[in-house]
Amino acid sequence: MSLRREGDPGEERAIGGERDRERRRAYRERNAERIRERQRAWRQRNQEHIRAYRAAYNAEHSEEVAAQKRAYMKGYTARRAAEQRRRQAKRTSSKKYYEAHKAEHHEYTRQWQARKRAEDPDEYRAMRAKAQRRWWETHKDEYNAKLRAQHRENPGPKRAAARAYYAAHADELKAKKRAYYAENREKVLAGNRAWKEREKRRRDAGLPPRRIRSTSAVERRANTAAADAFFARARTAEEIAAIREIPASPVELLQPTPPELVAAFERDSQRARIEHTLATDGSYASRSQIAVARRWLAAQRPTRREQRQAIEDARMDAIGKQVNDRLRHRDPPRHRHHLDPDAAAPHPMLNPNTTMGMNR
């Protein structure tokens, strides 16, 4: 007969609890993606409930939440500075490593690209296109500025490429230009009219036509060097003495500008400024309309003299009405006929007419 020793109940419960925790941990590891998806779906379905629960919790534990926020923000600046230092150190270290192993890095990149291209060419092309679009969205302004600077420094290659492209695609470009004109005819004609009006104003003001000509980098550098050589160079003592020895013009040769020329210049300048202002500042049109409206309103309002005359006329009319009411001969009151049913009424002929006015 064998005897079975009874174990400690607490120890058995501990062993069973550990076994359950291990089972749950293994289940979570096997179904991690499914659990995350289920939790995400639950949060999506219960957004209002979660929002209300958080609001209620924050209202009930406001002091505790505020204390936690203060404790977090107390070290936020230090943590942020430490994180920035860590990132800067990592960038510096990566840059140093890249400079020291540039050839190896390039060779590894070429091998990786060749392997990816051989495994799946379509996926590799899609990945490269996505990376290029992402780079272009981030660096397009910088890249366009670099191209503009290169064109200013050396416009020859771009012009040659444009001429070659036009020669190869002349019919296509002409068809595209005709199609654009057909779709935007009013816009193109409005631009042409604006240009003609601007050139007409320039000619009327006595200004030369507006012509823009780009200057090459070689010419700009030569002009800058010549200007520096002329204005920034130091004069020698001999040159200064020679300049001082140049005789001044006699006073009798210095004649003032004729007044009619000065007046004509001021008149033309004022006219040119007015035309330029009216052409470029659209607010003056509305100002002129406002001035016309104000003049019309002023014409509709009576002047002070007219107001005084109207008051005096009204006063004289009132006086005349009072005088007429006292002096006018009124018609006698109309009496009822003697055959009226009221037999006690006196006969109308027994009451002579009462005179009014001056004879009463």
C-alpha cells in the first residue's frame, strides 16, 4: 500500500498561477498581430466612450493629472537638449564613419541594388520611383535654385538643349501652343493688351521701351572688377595734386537754366508721375468715383442760405395763415330745413346772417 503525500495548497496555487501566466504569455506572442488589430477595432468603435471616460477621469483626478504634467514638463527641456545632443553626436559619428569608409559604402550599395533588381525588377523600380518622389518633394526648391544659378552662370548648354529639342519636336510644340491659345484665348489677349498699354504709356511719358537682356556671368564679373578698380582704388598724391590744379570754370560761363525749360521739365515730370500712378494704383479710380458721389450728394443737400430762406418762408406762411383766419369772410353755417321733423326748432329766416371779418 502506497501513501500519497499531500502537497501544500499555497504552493500548488502558485504553480498553477505561474503555468497560467506562461500560457497567456505564449498566446499573446503567437497572436500579437491579431490582438493588436482587435484592440484597434475596439478603440475605433468606442471613440466617444474613450473620450468621455478620459474627460471624466481628468475631472475627477485634476490635481493628480496636473502634478504629473508639471513633473513631466520639469525635465522636458533637459530631456530635449539631451536628445538633440545625442542626435548630433550620432550624425557626427555617422559622417565620420562614412568619410572613412566611403568606397566600401558605395560598393555595398551597388551590390544591394543589383541584388534587389535581380530578385524583383518591378518592385525595385517602384521602390526607386517612390524614393525619388520623396526626395524631390523635400529638395525641389533647393534643386530648382541650384539649376537657376547654373543657368545664370552658364546659359549656353540650356539654350543649346532648348534649340535642339525645338528642332526635334517643332510640330508637337506648335500644336501644343495652338491648343493652349484656343483654351486660354481671352487670357492671352488680355495679357497682350496690358503689354501694349504699358508700352504706350512709356512712349507717351518719353521713356525708352522696356527691354530685358540677361548678362552672362563672365560679363558680370568683368563689370564688377572694373567698378572696383575705378571706385575702390587709392589715388596717389600726384593725381590728387593734378585734380586740384585743374582751373575752375569762370562764373560768367555758368548760366542758370532758362525758366521755361525748368517749367516744362516739372510739368512733364508731374504728368508722367500722374499717368504712372493712375495706371498702377487702382485705388484712384474708386477715389474719383467717391469724389463724384460726394459732389452729387452735396448738390442734393440745401445750402445754409436755402435753409434760412425756407425757415423764413415757413414763418411768413404761418403768420399769413393766422391773419387770414381772423379776417377772412366765412360762409354762414348751413341750417336745417324748416320742414325738419323737429317742430320746436326756430324758422331759419328768423336768424339773420352774421357778418364776419372787419364788419363784425
